[in-house]
Amino acid sequence: MPIYWSTLNYKDALAITGKGKIIRQFPMVPGIDFAGIVKSSTDAKFQVGQQVLLTGWGVGENHWGGLAEQARVPAKWLTAIPDKMTMRQAMIIGTAGFTAMLCIMALEENGVTIDKGNIVVTGASGGVGSTAIQLLDKLGYSVTAVTGRESNIDYLKALGAKQVLLRKEFTTIPHPLEKQRWAGAIDTVGGNILATVISQMCYSGTIAACGLAADIMLSTTVMPFILRNVRLQGIDSVMVPTIKRPQIWQRLANLLPDSFYQLTTTEIPLEKVIDYADKLINNQITGRTLVKIR
């Protein structure tokens, strides 16, 4: 099928710059998501001319990815783009937005309702963080954003953050139990920031952890888990079962306003991907980087 839009995600940047062991075999085309139009199909589920998207399934890691003009993939990896959503919008959301929705669903499934208290989002200026803030705000939650860039405070408040805290408040090694602050958390960075969030969770709070931009290591104690009933839930978006994906994308289509797509997006051509991969690794990108293929 012809690909029309893709995105540049943190995992793509790790692959392109060689900073992470993402690609499993060479040669390989990176790009962990894309949107395109079905050109031919041997599966009756998809018709010629239908607009579809793909996130995950190892694409861009061990199967040629979306930073290309054409793709051929198994039908079970594809999701029909919801009504009232364009291919461009689908990729502004992309893997990052899909992951953000999974994080929010984890909070919901563990009883973190809007009346329980504040939700903290770390790595708030990135793709997952930005989308999570907008979604949480639309669902009625009170959101605190954590960012390393003071220049992004107005941006984060425009997405719906009620409060913005600077990352430096979360980078020191915390006490095993700090003051209870958060009913729920979405962490995209790991390391001492995640350790600090864990120590500050309210009783029966849940953390959805989906990233490692700061550090893969986590130094914490069992005390928040056994004394405050805290839950730490990992979030993987790659292998989400096919049957669950359409309803997740429909929620995204229903919740995200038009202003989100304008506020969070930097659009680049395919030939700029290498330059922007370096910027993403060096924390110089805000929101989503959309790649126009054709």
C-alpha cells in the first residue's frame, strides 16, 4: 500500500541515531507507525481504497517500517481509521497517542477516578505526555505536568495542565515515602523521576509506566507498595491484541479536539527525519513530529 503519513517517535530516533538497540536485523527501514490507503488485499476485512493505520507489531524493528513510500504487512496488524479522523490526524496521534490512551485506561481500570485527586504526567512535553495531558483534561481529571523545559509551561497549560512543575524537583533520590500527592501517574521517563513519583503516590494510587527517556534503571523500595497499596503497571503498545485496537482509536477520535492537532504538531518531509531524530534524542522537540511521505 502507499504510505501517506508517518511519524518520528523516540524509538525511531534511537534506531536512526544508533543510540538504542532497536533494529534487530539489517537492512531495515525504521518507522514504527504509518497511515496509508489499501492498494490490494487478500483479506476480506480490508477493501481497496480503505484508509488504515498501523502502530507497533515490531514494524521498524524487525519488519520494514513506515518511513517509506510503500508497505506490505499482514492484515491483522492494520486498524481501519475511524470515521471523522483523517490519515494526517491518525499519525499526529500515532504510537504516542495510542500509548497515552493505554496509560489512561490502566488508571481507569485500577479505580483512579476524577474525584480521587491529581494525576501527574512526567516527560510532559513529549508526544505521549502531551497527548495524555489533553486526554486527561477532556476526561475531567486535574493534571500536573512535569517538564525539563520552562519555556513549555504555556504550551502544557494550553493542553490542559492545571499545574506545571520543573523536572529538577524530581531528579534527586527520594525518601522511601514522601508526602502523598498523586492519585495516579503516567510516567514516560523512568529513573529517579519515576522513583520520586512512586514515593509520592497516594494510597491505592496507580502509576502507568511506558518510557525510559531518562533512565532504564529504577531505584526504589517496597514501602510504597506494601504500606500505601501503590500499583506500578507497565504499558506496552506494540503487541496490543488486534481486537482491542479499534475501540481505543475510536476513543481517541472522540476525545481529541481540533486544537490538539494544531498545537502539538511539527510537520517535516521524509528527508528531514535524520536531522529531527538527533533533535528528539537531545530533548529539543515538543509534542509530535509528523512526517509527510506524499
